[in-house]
Amino acid sequence: MANGYINTMADLEAATYGFKGTGGGNSLLKSSGVVGGFFGAYGSGGTHDAANTGLSGGAAGLGDLYGVLYGQKVWSMLNREVNAFSMIAKRPYTSSGWRILKSRPTGGSDGAFGIGTTAVAANITDLSAPRADQIGGVQENAPLASQDGFQPLSPEYTKLYVSPKTIAHMFEFSELGMEMAKIDDGVGDIRSIVREDMAKHHTEVQNKMLLMPITRYDDGTATAIDRNYTSLMKVITSNLELRDLYNADLLAQGKTDGGGLVSDVGKLFGATRALANTGAGATATATNDFMSAEVDNGAGYAAANARVLTLTILNDMIRRIRVNGGNPKVMLTGYDTIQHLSDLLQSQERFMDTAEIVPTHNGVKGVKGSEVGFRVASYYGIPLIPCKDMPTTAHGSATNTLSDILILDTDHLWMAMMKPTQYFEDGITSGNPFGVKKLGNQAMYRTMGEMCCSFFRGQGKITNLKSA
């Protein structure tokens, strides 16, 4: 079929039955995202059964009696399971921000109430470490505004802002492709097949956004990364972790701009994380604040600082979160880290428990006693959910590294959804080819929402890990 013209009977058969052709293929045309005609490559020496010419045994004429049928099932070779996105609570988007408590009236903002030597009456601007005798005990018939610490106090509040993100994936079908798929050995309704696979892709991408490594926010080529959902790795971090990442050159973009980290790393919910340096290449300093989660990355992110994961590290993080007032509901990590934990427990003749997880959607979940959940391993009653996209944060030259562990209190960590996932399609099958301006259909999945957190110290992360 030279130049797309029908010159022989073979060309006519190819055009009629869809076995051969130019410009199409029994495939999805990824370069343009268009599902075209379902027929094999032809015209440049290729044939429908080019890879199977020996199946007829070489006997003359028998080759015409054999033809490969692809079958109607489209098998996926990809692991597109979704965990982080499924396990995060979903709530309607009802406001563009929220107010949070930054600090107690006295005693600071740490998990434990701070006691020191600060006289309440003498220094009312910083009462993070008040004197032990000036935290509320007063004399009988105490005068107001007395000099022994009986002073008006006020908690410290701040406001955080959040805007919904729009996540969308578009695809299209040609009219010819839709019709050709219904005949010969076609797959039938290609729209339903592609819709299903695109739906999985749409969800998988959202999961990937939620587990995006924090170093990707420092990538000078990813200038529009803030259009994605804010990653859990960015929400659940601390100023001290950012300092260690920066000083170990893992946030290299900040080393060259002369002013510390790029804004996509340091900014979150309208606030800016406290990280300071004195110029390009300088050592950064930081102090944790109310937006800092509990993070255990060891002594730093240098190549030699990766630690072997132990139960002591995990138990210490759970304790720290609970001291802060958090109540861990779930742990997200990779398959490699779960296997390592299993090996640790079995070597001590201890075994993981199991727990039944019932995913919820907008607060709706299954009835107790019904078969609506699935069983997963748990540690101290906290379910362990494996995530294939969980990143490994460690120095580039570190070996035998393990996936990070996120320990989440989902009462204070949620997806604010403005529009749940919706499917749109228009085109020639609906009688409106003018809307898409093509002889075919265009379709799209769209979701609108954003990651939110109202209690950072109730979240934890264990990172910079290795197996041995």
C-alpha cells in the first residue's frame, strides 16, 4: 500500500478487514494520545504475522490458513495500586483556610509544657519557659495584674491558606478506531477499555503526587510542581530536616540561588518555613516551629548518616507523636521496609498482628460485621499500608536504603475535595463533533482538591534508613 493508496488485492483486504494499513496500528498511539484504527503496520515490508512466519512449518500455501488473533482482553502489565490516596480521609472543601494554635499562653509550643526561669511579669513577649511558681497558682484575694505573675495572657494563633488543585487527564478516540474495534478480532468497545485504564492512571497519578519526594520541589526544571497536590513528604517535614537536606546538598537548587531554598520547598499553606543561610553554599540553620512535624532522619543526610532501621527507632517515633497529643491511625511505607520489619520481629520470635481496614469516602464506610474491609499487617495496633511509590530519602551514595515511613494521624490530615472525580466525554457519538472539532470523541477525568493538615506535630516521618 504505497503512499496510502490501494494498489493490490492485498491492499484492499488490508483496508477492508483491518489487518494492515499505513498510519495506524493495533495499538494505542501514545505520541498523540489518540486511539486510532486497530490494524497492524503494513507497507514497509511488515506483515500482520511478521513475528510468526515459521508457525506454518514452511509448507507452501499453509501460511494463508493461519492468523494470530489478539483476543478481546487487554491485559495490564503495570502495578497501579493506590494506597496513600485511598487511605487519606476525604472531606468537602468548605473554606479557603483555617486558624490554628501556634503556642500556649505559657509553656511554649512543644509537646510537653515548658518550665524555666522566665518571670511572667517581666517578659510577657516570650513565655515559653515560665517560672515554675508563675504558671497559675496565686495568693488568696490576689490583686489583678499583680507583680507575682498574675497577668493577662493570650494564646498565639495564625492562619493558613489552601486553594484547590485541579488534576485532569484528557484522551480521545477516532471515529474509525471506535468502529474498527467492533469487527474482526477487535476488542469491542474500546471506549470502555480505555476509560477503565485512564481511570486507573488518573488515580495512580494522584497517589504519586501525594508521595512526591521533597527533593523534587527543588528541581529547577519542575517549575509548575505547585499545580499538583501538595505532597505528604512536604507537609510532614520539619525545619531541621530541611536544614539537613540542604547542608547535605540534597536540595541543590538552593545552593546556587544565593538565598537559601527555592520557594516551592519552603512555602506551605501561605506560610514560609524557617530556614536561613548567609548566601550561596553557606551552611543553613533552622529551628523547629509549629509547622514542623516529628521527623527522625538521624544525625543528618551525609552519605554515612543512613541508619539501620530498628524497633527502637520506630517505637521512639510513636512515643513522640503521642506525647505531642497525636493518635497515629496508619503507617505508610514501602514493601521493602515492611519486609525488614517482619524480619526484625520474627528474629525475636515476635509476630506482626493483623488489622481490618475499612476505607472511607466522604465519611461513609461499611457496616461493622460486613465483609467490607481488607486485612493488613499492623504494629502496636497501627495498620501498615504498603505503597509502591513511597520514596527513599537518603544521600545518593548510601546503599541498601529503605523506603521512608509516614505515621499519620488522619483526624488532622485530610484531602479537602472541591469536586470529586468526574468523567466527561463529547464528540461524534453524542452528535456534537463540532464541540471537539474532530471526527471522534474526546474524554477527560477531572478531580479538584488539596492536601490539608491542622496538626503538624501529630504527624511523623522516619527517613534516611537502610537495611544493613
